[in-house]
Amino acid sequence: MDDALCEVETDKAVYPIESSFAGTMGQWKVEVGATVEIGQELGTILAEGGRQERTVDAAVSAAESVESGRHARRYSIEPALSQTITRKLSRVIPANLQIDARWDAIRKARDAAKKEDGGNAASPSVMIAWAVVRAMEKHPPFRRLILEDETIVENENFDLGIAVAIEGDRLATAVVTEANQKSWEEFADVYRKIVDETRAGRVDAMNAPVVISSLGAFGVRAAAPIVVPPSVGTLFIGSAHREMLPNGKKNETAEVITLSLTFDHRVVNGAGAANFVHEIKEQIEHFNLKSLAAPGAV
């Protein structure tokens, strides 16, 4: 169940066809490289110990039909979330917490990078992603994955996922593999490359313990994202805005972003999640490009 059997490619993207049940691959009905129609039979799978044969079809996507008698046009629309994701979500015990982080250090770093590198300057999104990786190093529960059989595993080296919006209000996940092993320069280059390739249709295996999501381009300040196994956490980054913050005996306004973490309670408790998101806040508020460029820095 859920194993990728093959891929189908459109003009815009590549989509994996996954098995919706367990079994043994039987016969392929199409050749590699062939053009197929929506709903066309691709092959068969022997299910239930080989006693029952089921078909594998090309994904149905916005198939047009005409309703007889009324001549009204209607469309069969794919759900926003695939059946595979929906099934995985049924096992998650989600919890969410939010915290504000001051934006000053990231804004200064971005301005300095633009002066030095111009159009090649690292974006705030890359800087935040770097801060998340550093926090994951310090908090082992967020280096964990929860497998299909609900086994929890922890890795010393880990990937980072970035949610990417693609055409048709669809989502894909760009994956920076072994993110903690990369220098700042390597990380920034790989981040930009992998996000661009994912928008163009690249599909990677999703084994990232944490996925970063954002709707900052739409001015969304906060949200409660979902977390999909094998990931144990999804971090939503809100758009920068001004808030009144306490400062001794008086309050002051400051530019902040809201960090919203949804985590799987099967893997980590609230205190552990709060410590993790607070570490991300510290990393963001003390972000400094000069220290990253120092000899031997990682």
C-alpha cells in the first residue's frame, strides 16, 4: 500500500501513481513512454494473496462529462488532499502552538545580503529554513520520522521539507536532503534549486521530519497547518507585521513574524514542542550572516 508504481507526466508536472492496496504487481498494460488517457488501465495488481486481481488506473483529473437531458457541463474534481494523505491524517494526534519572533535581525541580514550579492542574495525564507535546521539539531524529537507501522525512528542526519504551491491550487514538497550536513552557501544554493525544480514538476521521496509552510505572499499572519506522516511537525511562517511587545515597564511596537507549529502528539509532548519553537525564535532573532561566513562555520 502507497508504494509508487510509476509516474505520469503532464506539460506542467510529474505525478506518482501509488498503490491504494497491498499486493503483488501483475501485468503492465502500457509501455514506458506511452501517452495515456485519464482513467486508462495501466496494469493489474494481485491482491489478497493472489486470489483477486485489481486494476491500476491513470489518475482521474478534472474529467469533463455532459449531464443528459439538461446539457449542463460538470467536472469530476480531485480532492485537495489525496486519499493517501487523508488516510495518514486519520492516525495523527495533532496539537498546535504559536509564538512571535522579532524580525529585525532577518531584515538587516537581508538588506546586507542584497548590497553584497544583489539579485543572488539569500531570501528571508532561506534564512528561516537555516534557523529551523539549527533548531532541529538541538531537539532530537524533531529529527524523528513516524513510519507506516507507527514505528518511530530518529536520524542523526535529516532532511528538511518546504511546502511549494503549484498550478491548480496543488501542493508539493521540496526536500533538502541531509540539510544539517550543508554549509550556509551550499544550503542556500540547494534550497533555491530544489524549490524551482519542484515548481517545475520534480517529485521527491518525502522523509523530512519537519516541513516549512508559508502564505506570506497573501499577507497571512498565522495559521494552523496539518502535519502528515512520516513528518512529525509542520511550521507555518506568517507574514511580517507590527505588534505591541512588553519592554520593561513600558510597551513598544516591533516587527514580528508568528511561528505556528503543528506537531504529532504521538511523537512529542507540548513542552518539547514549545522548547523547539522557542529555539527557532532565538535562531531567527540572532541571525547573523557574518558568523555564517566565518572560516569553519556551518
